[in-house]
Amino acid sequence: MKHTRLAAVIGTAAVTAAGLAALAGCGTTTKVPAAAATPNSATYAYYRSMMGRLYGGGGMMGGTPGDYGWMTGATGYRWMMGGLAAPAWMRGQALPGFMMGTNRDPGKIMGALWADAPGPRISSARAAQLGSLIPVGGTMDRIANRITLTGTSVRLVVLASPGGGPDETFRIAGLTDPAIIVKAGARVTIEIVNADPDTAHGLVITTSQATSSWMPMMTARPAFPGSAVWFLGNPTPAGMHVGTLTFTASTPGTYRYLCPVPGHAQKGMAGTFTVR
């Protein structure tokens, strides 16, 4: 298999791992339904269609390098939707070199591959406005780079790697990777916009230890049900992809929000999410 095609294989498996649901259910007011993880869902049909376009119905990544049998079917799909069921050889700090070809960033592979995926979009001008929007009820501390929200209903807009700021970071209310504090029991809605022109990004609230992993989507589950949009493709002339996380911050503690695309959290796409 050629390097570019093999890189697309690893990009598909690594970056999509629980994230195809985000593409079918990432409306600005819609969270991913539980049914999205079942093989009879619309997301499964989209997954099969994408695999067919890439490989003509051939096999994909299995339990060991070179074993590509089950990834195109229901078993592989369920694995991609779950993340933690990944084969043990995929859970290290880096992927096997022979799978990456000349591209070390799976986000660039998947950003292009999923650029035309379905889902809501917004214009770059609207994204820029939202990236500076102070959330209702939020208290800003720009010196401490912190946003505190004390309401029982919280809404944030997050831009992933937007122009005019540091690469591989999040912008929230004009701040870069700010600490976010919410009240225990608050209902939280986070709109994530991929503003990067050539790389896939996502957002997940997870444990504080996950930032150190090169592949956090393979090593830690979301901290709360509904607190992940694993993957959004590159912007196109139709606009920037938008996904939505909706969850209840039920358990006090210190968590992390981060981009689950391999390597991105380590480069700076991460911040503290505290529930108290």
C-alpha cells in the first residue's frame, strides 16, 4: 500500500475513533444521539461510504499491523465510536512510522478527507465575532487568563486554531486556552468551530492526565456524557464546520479541555476545566 494511502488509513482510524458521530449530529442545537454508535444508524452508512471511496470496499486496520479485515464492518465501526477498544499497539505515544508516510500530523490527512462532510457551518466573519464573545454571566480575568461562570446554564463558543493567534490553540472570549470554571450541576453547551484552514480539530472534556498522551482519544473517555466532539474537517467555501457539546458538569473536580487529534494537545490545544 502506498504511503499516502496508508497514512489515510491511520488518519481515519486514529482521528475518527469516536468521532464520526460528531459529524452526523453536530448541529448547533443537537448533541450526538446514543443510536449513532449502532451499525444501523446514518453515521454508519456515512462511514461505510467513506471507506468505500477510499479503499473500494477493501479491508482496513485490524488488531495488528497488516491485519486489515474487520475495520470496514460493524465491529470496526463500534471500535471507532468507542476509542478505548483500540488495539494495544495503537495506544503508545506515537504511531508506527510505516503508517504515517511523510506526514506526521493525522489532522492534516483527516482535515482534507472530511472537508466536505455533512453538518452545520458558519462564515469566517461570524466565527471571528463568536471567538471574541464574552459568555452571558461570565466573569473575565484577563490577567489570570480565566473565565468563571456561576450560572446553572452555561454556553461557550470555542474557535480551534483561528487565524491571528498562536497556532494549535483554542480561542474563547478573546483569550487563548483560558482556564474555565463552572458551577457543579451546571448544564454546559459548548460550540466548537474549526477555524484552521488545513487541519482537523475537535474538543473533549476529559481527565487532567490526558494532555500528556499523544493520542488522548485512545487513552481516556470524555469526563461527562456528551462532552466530546472528536473531529471536524477543514473549512470550505461553504463555511467552517461547527459541532456542539452538551453535558451536565455533575462531578466537582479539575478536568482538561483539549483537542483529541493526535499530537494537538501536546502542542498547546488544551486548558483547565474546573467544576466546583
